[in-house]
Amino acid sequence: MAVLIKGKDLSAKIVEKIRQEVLNQERKPTLVVIIVGNNPASRIYVSKKKHTAELAGFNSRVIELEESINQEDLEKQIEILNLDTNVNGILVQLPLPKHINAYAIIEKILPQKDVDGLHPVNIGRLAIGLKPYAISCTPYGIIKLLEENNIEIEGKHAVIIGRSNIVGKPLSYLLLNRNATVTVCHSKTKNLPEIASQADILVAAVGIPKFVKADWIKEEAVVIDVGINRMEDGKLLGDVDFEEVEKKAGYITPVPGGVGPMTIAMLLSNTLELFKLQNL
Ligand code: NDP
């Protein structure tokens, strides 16, 4: 039976450590989250982020904007936050409405305030092995989970299923920078089960419940499940068939309580780092 990688516990430890660090400081880091429209999942994520930021002793503000906002007005809002020296981190909750060019919005955020680590400067720095101002929260959280559990990365074959800009691609750079051999798979990949079964570290970031099956898994592999799929009964399922895969894997993250809480912990960690950088 696989060892459970408990992101929830590590996340709580990281948040507590951050809270202790901030406790006696006169000025607190400030995180501003922008949410556009009424996407129910986004609303839950944003309220969790705000709640955890407050738990850590940060100032946190949510700016709620109408679904109908246009590109120009949203960009103006970001420019205001860029100029506000009291704001240390800016996060625009994705997805944005279809009429908004999300890349252009992310590019408007000052790289030094881009807590999500998604600005091309931050992604580019990561890709060439330079330290970004902030590292994308979910991939960063995955690396922390591996490190905390003493899971070796160097020389291992890591297979990532999913090539999104927020998970798969930045994670591939982080693993590559740590000397893993990385294979990134996507919807056009042929022989996916065969490739997955070669993985020492298998990461599923697909968005399809129970997509990864037990017979795709190499004995004792480390399986990281990024997926968050809400079922009709309200239950959350990952992208991995947990019950079957845990019998074969060496390590596995649960959903919920695995990668999800780490994403929020790393968001706070990034906010604190940016706060320090801006107050040197
Ligand atoms: P995207 O939809 O942006 O990307 C999904 C990726 O999966 C794409 O690269 C797509 O390929 C690939 N894919 C889709 N179908 C298949 C298939 N049949 N075979 C192989 N690959 C396939 O998703 P995200 O990266 O944003 O999110 C992935 C999952 O992770 C979701 O469940 C999301 O909710 C969750 N998530 C969880 C977070 C957390 O904090 N735990 C944070 C972010 C996301 P192609 O590129 O060819 O379309």
C-alpha cells in the first residue's frame, strides 16, 4: 500500500511558519485577488485563499468585478494595483471570461507582484534556470511535497500528463532544473499508458476524474494527483483512480488534501517573498 503524501499537513506547517514570521512585524504582506464574474469553483478558491491569507496574518483583499468588464478596464485595475506600494502580491483568478485576453492581463501584472508566477518573465526565468520572482504555486507545492517526503528527483523519469501553463509546463521546468528526465504528455500523446508506466514520478494534471488507472503505474512509483473534479453529488475526485492505484504505488497524494492545500500555502509563501523583496 502506498504511503500517503499529506499535503494538508505540510500546508498547515508552512502557513504556521509564515504566520510566526509575520507575527511581530509592524507591516504585513498584502495580497490582492481579482475575481471576474460568478464562476462557483473560482469563488470557492478565492475565499479559501483570502481565509488562509488572513490566518497567516496577511492583509488580504478581494476585488470582485462584473463578468461584463472589458479588457481595458481590467488592465487599468491592474495598473492601479501595480502602482500601489501597499500591495505586494496580485493574483487574477483564472479562468477569465472568454472575451478577455488572459495572457495580456497576466502580462500587465508587474513580475515583482505576480504571486502566481505566471508572468512570461517569471516563467521565462524558470525555463532558463534563473530564480523567478515567484514560482507558479501548484508546481512549487508539488516540489515541496516531494522534497518534504525525501523523494529523490535527480535521475528519475518524471512523466507529467497535462501541459497547461499553470501546471504541466512550469512543473516540467522545475523537475528538469532538478535533473529529472521529464516527459510531458497531452491529449495528442500516443501510447499514454505505456509512457506513464515508465514513470518513477507520475503527475496527473488532466481534469478527467479517475483517468489514470492502476495498470499504467510502475510498481512503487510516486503518484501526484493534481486533478480537482467536482462530481454531481458534490464529492471531489482526482485524476487518478485512487483506490486501485494506491495498492501499486510507492507514494500517492489524496484528493482532497494533497496538492490543493499546497497551492494555497505556496501562494502565501510567494506573497511573503515578494513583500520582502519590495521592502529591502
Ligand atoms: P487544462 O485543461 O488547462 O489542461 C489539461 C491538460 O490535460 C492539457 O494539456 C490537455 O491536453 C491534457 N489532456 C486532456 N485530455 C487528455 C487525454 N485524454 N489524454 C492526455 N492528456 C489530456 O487543466 P489544468 O492544468 O488547469 O488543470 C488540470 C487539473 O488540475 C484540473 O482538474 C484542475 O481543476 C486541477 N488543478 C488543480 C490545482 C490544485 O491546486 N490542486 C491547480 C490547478 C489545476 P492538450 O494540451 O492537448 O489539450
